Amino acid sequence: MKLKKLKKLKIFVPLFLLVFLNSCACESTLKRYKHWKSSVIGLSRKVQLISCADGKVIREWEGRFKVEVDGGVASWISDGNERKISGCFVIEEN
């Protein structure tokens, strides 16, 4: 039991020190943290596909995921399925 706790401490203490020492609350530090959090557990987001003609919402997705935008295409994995959209879209962090 103690061995498992020691292993956890060996992982979390260096990570905590790294975050603590870099926690000057600078924008770049906060941005790095957000990217890390997005990669590891995803961020709570809402993605809306919007009609370019009239601005009405065509479809909407909400959940905790990492969104990758490449050019005019956004992609993410939701409910075990990969989603890709292009055109007019809005991605909000909840």
C-alpha cells in the first residue's frame, strides 16, 4: 500500500513543482496549461455549425473534448465518433 502511495508522490510532486514554479500567472503559462488540460482530459466546449447564408445554427455539439482546427476544418471525437466540420462554425469554451 505504501509503495503505491510513494509511486503516486514521485509522479505528482515533480508535476506540482513544475506548475508551482511556472505559476507567475503569465498569459503564456496559462495558455500552456490550457493546451495541456485540453490534450489530457479535454475542455468543456460547445461547437456550433452555422449557415453562412443566414447565420442560423444548423447543428450543435456539447461535451468535453479536444478540438483541432486545421485550415477551415475543425475535428474532435465525441461519443466515440470522430466529427469533422467545415464552413462557418463557432467553438466556445464553457
